[in-house]
Amino acid sequence: MRTPENIVRHELIGLKAEVVESSNPKNIGISGRVVDETRNMLILEKADGRKARLVKEENVFVFKLGDKKVRIEGRVLVGRPEDRIKKKFRKW
């Protein structure tokens, strides 16, 4: 079960996400559902059906888990999803 404490070690596909900080000001405010993830990118499907490809390291994301919101720096998420699940993390 995904919780705010262990979200980094779980699958992100299917979660709603929003960019709250970015090195590229045009990315701030982009939100949608995570439909794919690669080593360096998250792909969000926006409400209008278009897909936004976002570089993890350049952005800070807020993920929605039920009624809770979790803020995660993208640099923590960098890596292949299957390897990230095995990694040990300190509190980000």
C-alpha cells in the first residue's frame, strides 16, 4: 500500500501529479495522471488528453494519495523505476 512515507519505493503510474517548482518556469502548474515513467522522465496525461514529458531532476512534484498530498523533489526519483523500488532512502 502506498503511503506518504513509502511512495518513493512504489509505482507512480496512475497517480495524479502536479509540478510545483521547476527550473523551467513553463512547467510550473502542469498537472495530470502519470501514464509512464523512464529513468529520467515522467509522462503526465493532462486533462485535455495531451501528454507532457517532464524531466524528473528539473522539477518538484506533488503527488496525490487519496486525500493526502506528498511533495517530492524529482532528483530523488531519478533512476529506473524497477531499481528505485530496491533502493534505500533517507527522508527526502
